[in-house]
Amino acid sequence: MIVYRLSMGIHKDDLSGKGAELAGGRWNNKGKPMLYTSSSRALCTAEVAVHLPLGIVPSNYYMINIQLPEKAPIHEVLLDDLPTFWKTFSAQAFTRKLGDNFLQTNTALILKAPSAVVPGDYNYLINPLHKDAKKIKVISSEPFEFDERLFKRD
């Protein structure tokens, strides 16, 4: 399976999950490394864009294409198992607990989680401490230019 990741140039080769470990995310608390990837380039773009300020077009980003190992164990978060308000900021304690439990059990390399940004699409969160993480391969990394219309104020 190929997944996609947008990253600033300085971090484009880092698959350690350190960024999410330092900042936390929707599916992990600070102190827990997790690598966030998406099922498509478009979803990856939307997921990054929602966290960036309007009016400033980001630069020095790279689109990284990542090959996940065949038959890698995947745990899926089902929408039916989430509260109706799971996309809200107030539900992040719930989603972070799910992600932290995924990391702690360490039985799967990948957590397939629904996107809060694009309904019906999925992010693939990788446990960089799983035994199969060393089998992940970066296929390509290319400069990425955001469409400035994503960041217009008017």
C-alpha cells in the first residue's frame, strides 16, 4: 500500500513520528510518537492546510510517497465506534486515547482512522516503534507547491 505525507523540507526524511510526539495530534497525545500519513495526495493536502494560517502560502514542503509493507497488520477505527461529535476539539481526549492505546498494545503497524477533514477518506497512522516499521520505504520525495487559493482570506 502506498500512502502520502506532506512535510516541511527539513523533516522530509524523518519517519520517526517525532513531530507528533512533540506536538500531539488528533490520534495521539504528546510524548507518543506517531507518523501521520493519508490515503491520497489530496487528503494529505487538506489535512495539512487546515492547520496553516490563512493569507500565508506555505513554502518548502515536500510530498513524500511511502510504501507500507505488504500484509502489515492494520487496526481500523470504525465510525460506529466513535461518538457523534468525534471531529470536534472537545473529543480529542477520546480520539487521542484510542491512538495511544493502539501505540501501547503495539500489535499493528497501522491505524486506519477516518479523516475529520474529508468525510469518507482515511488517514493511515503508523506506529514507528512497531517491529515492522523498519520495512517502511520512502518511494519518492518531491517539492510541493500549495495552491494559493487554499489560503485566500476573501
